[in-house]
Amino acid sequence: MKKIIVKILLWLNLGLALLLAISYLANYISPAYMWPIAFLGLAYPFLLVSNFIFVLFWGITRKWYTLISLFIILLGWNYIGRFLQLRFSGGDSFTRGDIHLLSYNVRMFNKYDWEEAAVGDSIIQYAIDRGTDIACFQEYLTVNAPGRFSKDALNSFLHDFPFRHEYFTYNDIPSWSTGIVIFSKLPIVRKGTLLFENSYNACSFSDLLYQEDTIRVFNVHLQSIYLKENSYSIINDPLNKLDQKRLDEMKDISGRLKNAFIKRARQVDEVSRLIRRSPYPVIVCGDFNDTPLSYTYQKIRGDLSDAFRDAGTGLSNTYRGDFPSFRIDFIFYSPYFRALGYQRDRVSYSDHYPVSCQLSKK
């Protein structure tokens, strides 16, 4: 009986090790051409933990089988740093740099009362209190009528940011508009926008005067998944009551993920080309709606540095919701800069946490 159990565990280990190895390909294969790989990239943290457990288990039982998972983990060792950074000093610190940049998906300032409290004003005050120089908001909302979130009211409230670049991807005239915005204390000398086909998501950039140079800041909001409200109950407890209705819901979730993976891959290719063509040093930030082990991350980051990897600490998940509960909001920058600090604040104003970093010229 013991031999049978060991054999079953061995085969399970081999399967999980193989899936972990294949998940690494999610960095390099576009979901537009082979979307199933993207699902394994999404499952990477669970596959990694499962293989670590097998390393410990076989190590305790003194089996050479421990080399199976250990080899695969070491093969992708560099990817762990995208999810976890351990620093005993210097991480998540806020040594003041020349530029304090904030990226935040503000979820339409809680327009539909997802949060219990009225948090819209708190979000704006948070950006001001942090001493932010450049604030990039996604799902930014203005009301096309007199009131708290009218353009005039927001401009008055955000008077500390004299320069701004707004682009609205959805307009419900005459009620309200939502999109992406870059607020800046640095002068904006040029603006540009990249439109995505059949999507309410977009990418914008602003050229800013910084000291004696010009830098280009990208605010990116990539394709959302658009899960239904009842989808989260299935995600939280997938094995509960597996009837036909539940199976249909799971199929719907998979379909939505697949469509988002494919759309996002095409958007990523466009954004990546735009970044590479920049004549100036760049900062790229925003809500990528994808994990650190993904084609999205690899393609956009390219030769840029990741603020979390350079100056952050811990796990730093940036999504407050149940799925995907990983880091999906990023700040990248050119070698022209160095990061003096990175921070993810666990404030409950939106379904995302704000991420910010201190940057200085090298």
C-alpha cells in the first residue's frame, strides 16, 4: 500500500513540475496565438507552492525525488522576485527622490457604492497628502454636471497639479465620463493617446519637463476581464455543488479570461512598440490586469526596471478583490532613473491598492 501511495505522489509531482515548467513560457508566448499557456501563467504561484511542498516532503523522506521539483524551481528562480522581495532595510522606504509618482485605479471614485463609505474625496486627498508630483489614475470619473466630481470641482480640488492630460474612454452624455488621466506638477509639453480597438481601455502618454530634460510618462489601463458579480462565489469555492449551472458559470469565467488574454496581448504589442519608439527616458505605470508571470509583464517591461523589484519588499499584491489577488499594477522606468523607494498602501478606497515610488535621475 505504501509503495502505491508513493507512486501516486510521484506521478502527481511529475505532473505539477511539468506544469510549472510550461508556465514559464507564459512570458514569451502571446495569448493571441496560444492562449492556454496564459492560464498556467495565472496559476504560477499555486504551482510554485505545490512544488516547494514536494521538495520538503521528499527531502524529509530522504528520496532523490526531491530533485524533480527543485530543478524546475531553480530553472525559474528569477521569476520568484517578481512576486516576492525580501529586504531587511531599504524596501518600501520613502527616501525623498526628485519625482514621487503615484499610480492608482480609482474605480470611478466609488460611483456605484461598492465601498461602504464615500471614498471619492479620500482618494484625491490621499494623492495630495502623499506629496505626489505625478499621479496616474485609471477608471477616473468626471460628472458632466455641477457637483463633487464635476470637472470644475475636481480642477479646484486638484489645484496642486496645474498640468493634466485626460482621456475619456467612455462618455455617458450628459451624465458622466470615465477614462485615464495624468496629473502633474511638472510642465506637460506634449500629449498622446493610443486607442484600443473595441475596448474601453486605453494608454496615454505625456512628455514632461524634468530638470533640463524631457521624460515621457505612460499611463496604461489594459483589457479588463469583466467578470460577473456571481462569478466570485465560484472562484472562492470552485468545488462546491458542481451542478450543470455551476459548470456553465465556470465555462463563462474561462471564456472571459480567454477573451481578455487575447485582447490584452494585442494591446500589449501596440503599447510596447510605442514605448520603444520614445525619444525620451520613460516611466510606464498603470493597471495591467495581468500578473508578473505573463506575456503582458515581459513584453511591456522589456529592458525597463521594475520599481517593486528594485525597491519594494514583501508580496505587494495590488488587487483588493478575490481574483486575481496578485500584483497587477506596475511601475517601470528607464535606466535613466533609479528607484529610492516603492510603496503599496493598503487603503480601502478602491478595489485596487495605490502603488507609488520615488525616482531620481542617476
